[in-house]
Amino acid sequence: MTRSFRESPLPLFAPPGDDDEAAPTALAGRLPSYIADHRQRLRDRFMHGGGAAMPDYELLELVLFRAIPRQDVKPLARLLLDTFGDFNRVITASVARLALTKGAGPAVILELKLVEAAAQRMMRARVIGKPVLTSWDALLDYCHTTMAHGEIEQFRVLFLDRKNTLIADEAQARGTVDHVPVYPREVVKRALELNASALILVHNHPSGDPTPSDADLTMTHQIKDACDALGLTLHDHLIIGKSQETSFRASGYL
């Protein structure tokens, strides 16, 4: 027998304000029609037109529906966006910061982190096993998806084989909001373990400004010297900001 999708039942009561807004409290019994209808309208719009034309708060509501099936999620969606800024920053916010947001319990955090993991997995599939230098835009998209909204610095190394195919992407270190410890010896040691022939360094600047610091320049040249000594090629060092990146190669630092 075919079943149509319906919300589980809740007792009806009058909403405070417009028809799509509800009090941020859990309900029991039959789901009020103003919530059920609103949810169905959003689902229908998404299925017919996709998410591109939907504002951030509506897309976030759709994500929250599974986590919170028994109440209106619009107030929480707006609170999350007010707190973190936009959809990307909500999805990539740390578990600790999300947990400080009223209404964002374990189920909500799990759904947000699942979306983040899915996005990263999809972007990674576009670059892993591919010739990096001929799929550069996909690589930049992957780096931005993975690192652009991080709240602390993270240092990653992309390891390439002789054909410049990406064979591994590994996080080497995590630091503070403005510093990450990097050890050139460990970077080249790992490259040899993977039988890599070339490297691309990547790290993020949580400030959003991808301008390299003096420490970034010094560390990059130390790793380049170590690579040169062992016959490895350092193709580039990318610093990922909120909306743009700096390439050491393109900027003349390498």
C-alpha cells in the first residue's frame, strides 16, 4: 500500500503572529496545520526548484525538519543565522559553538554536521585521483568548502604522484585563531611514506584575509628547501580566506 508523507499528529492552537511562525516550544499530539502546511510548502518548492533560489533561512529550515519534527524551526533557523552569519558558517561552525545556541541540541548539531560532511565528501570526490593542475578550480572549491569557515587555523598537505594526480589529502596540524605549528621534517617524511612526488600546502586564515604573514613565508621556504633536498616538488601554498584565496605561486612567493 502506498503511503503519503505526513507529519505525526499534534494539538491545534493559534500561532503567535504570521501563519508561518510558531512559538519555539515542542508540541505534542497533532501537528498544527500552519506548521505542517509551511513545511510541505518548503519541501515542494525545494523539490520543484532546488535550493539555489531559496534564502538561507529556508534552506536551513529544511535541514532542521528532521532534527526537530515536533515544533516550528523557523525561530531557530533565524537565530543560527543571526549568530553565525550565513548558511555556510552555520553548517561549518564548531560543535562547541553550536551547542551554545539556544535550541541547538544534539539532534540539530548532528544534522548540521552531516550536511557539512556530505558537502566535503562530494567536493573531495571531484579532486581525489584527478590531475590537480588541470582541475584547479575544483581543487579551490574543495579547499574553500573544507577550510574557508574554520574558526582556528588548520594546515593541510595535498600529496601528488608523478602525474600530478592527487593521491592523499591530510590535515597535518590544527592551531589557534592565528597560528598553526608546522614541522617541515614531518611534511616531507609523510610525502616519502606515501611515495609522493609533489606537494601543495593549504591552510586557512580564520580572519578571512588570505594575505600571508611573515611566519607563513618563512615556513613555506623551509618546506621548499626540505623538498628540494629530497627531490620533491612544492607546487604551491594556498591560503584560504572567507571568499578568496592567495596562491604563493601566482603571487610570486614561490
